[in-house]
Amino acid sequence: MTATQSRRRRRDETPDTHQFPTRPYDLVREFVIALGVVVVLTVGLAAVFSSPDRKAITLQDWARVAPNDVVATATAELAGTSTSASYGAPYNNASEGQKIGPLALQKLGGVQTPVDSANDLVIHPLQTVSGDATLTAALTTWTAAPDATRTGWATAYSEALAAVPDGDPGKVKAGDYGPVPTLATQFRTLAARGGLETLLADNAFYPSDQTRALLLLSDGAYLEDQARAENLGGDQWGMMNEAGNYPGQPWMWLYTFWYQVKPFSTSGNADALVWGLMMVLTAGLVLIPFIPGLRSLPKHLGVHKLIWRDEDRFRRV
């Protein structure tokens, strides 16, 4: 008996261990078909339901579309009244920041990214401009003045801008504003020319850290207006929305939900409070197998009977 005949005989004598009918199955073919269907569905659904690709908002766009807002924002930075100037950690020590009860979580993190709003966002960029005698004189006057005097100038001009229609610098009444009007106007001009884009980044050639540019942009009203126009405001479920189509990131609904209800919707510590609540809920989810009563819910609800009903029916047969 040859080796081939011996193998065939052993195979023929091996009892059939299958208790059900079998048929050939081409795994590679099925995989290719499934892959093709998924690709077609992905491309088709992306074309129909994808969100629009909005152009990024730049500081130059801001200066061209809302020049008065740029002047008002630059003035607020100089006065120390902008959001970033009074934010606290991780940018400065201007405030304790948000807390959970007596625990100041924001301050606990410390100042990790120090930002001097007046100097870093306004004065230093203006100091890079050369050949403008008026600007140079204004910068010299500003830097030579005491802190209290500079704050007084900027605060007075900020209030004057708020008192005129549309914050138009051309309609502001004369007053003791020092060099602030010149600094704010020249800052708007620098932004409109695109000069701020790299000056506020960490590297002029390959900028990657946009922290300062984003702080400056968010201190103005323009970015907030654009966000709310796309239903991205905090009270518009903005964290889970996306520009154009609903529902955006649905997995964010639980986090975003708390911002819509009191006391979170009216609290100045909303971010810290919502974070704390989510930590409690997450811990509860993780500890479900160890919580008496709660861990027995699946057994009492009987959901497993619906899942395994076909298996039970097969076993009875």
C-alpha cells in the first residue's frame, strides 16, 4: 500500500464529527464583497450627510470683517479686562478660577502656559513694526508710564468705545486716553495685513502652538457670533453639534446635557461642576459589578432571555 493510499484510508475511516450540514465557504470572497459594500456606503453617506468644510477663521479675516471688534479687544487686553487677562490658571494668577465647593481645581493646576495679555498679545506684536514714527512714539509713551496710568488710559478708552454706536473708534469723544487709540488702531492695521498670524505663534516658520492667537480671537465678540450662527453656543448643545448637520457627536450628549439645566446653566463654575458630576457617573458605571442590588438588575430584568431565546429554542429541539 502506497503512502497516498494509506492517508486516504485513514481519512475514510475517520468518523464524521459534524452534527450539521456543511458547505464550502470562501472567506476571501466574502471579505472582498463586505469591504466593497462598506466602502460604497462610507463614500455615499459621507457625500450626503457630511458636515460642510468651513474655512478656518484667521486673525486677518477678523480684522477685515469686524475691525471695530479688533480695536475693542486690543483695548480690553491693554486694560486687563479681557477674558484671557482675567482667566486665571493656566495662563495667569488673575483669579482662582472655577471651583467645586472650596476646592479651586483651576488654581490647583497652576500657571502652566503664562500669558501676559497686554504685552504678549498686543504690545510685543506692535513692537515688531518698523518705520512708523507715530507708533514708535505711542509705544514709548506706553512703556514709560506707570501701571496705574496705563490701566486708566485703556479703561477710559474701552468705556468710550462701548458708548458709541458699533464701537466705531471714529465716533469716540475726546478724552484722556494716552497712546491707547493709536496702539489699538495700529494693532487693527497689523492684523488686517496678516502680520499677527505668525507673531502670536510659537514659531514663525512652522507654527504649531496657536494658544495666544486663539486667546486673542476668543476675547473678541466675532468668534462667539460665528459660533452661535452655526448653533455651536454652549446653550445650543454646542459641544455635540457640528456646523451644518445634526446631530454631530452624539456620544457627547450626556456631557452637554448638564449645561442646559440648572444649576449648571447659571453657574460660573459650570465646567468644574459638570466635570465632577461626570466623574461620579463614570465611577458608578465602572463599579456596577460591585454595587449590591444594582449589579442584579440584569438578572431581574430578564433581558438575557430575549438575547438567548434562539439558543434556548435550539436546545429544546
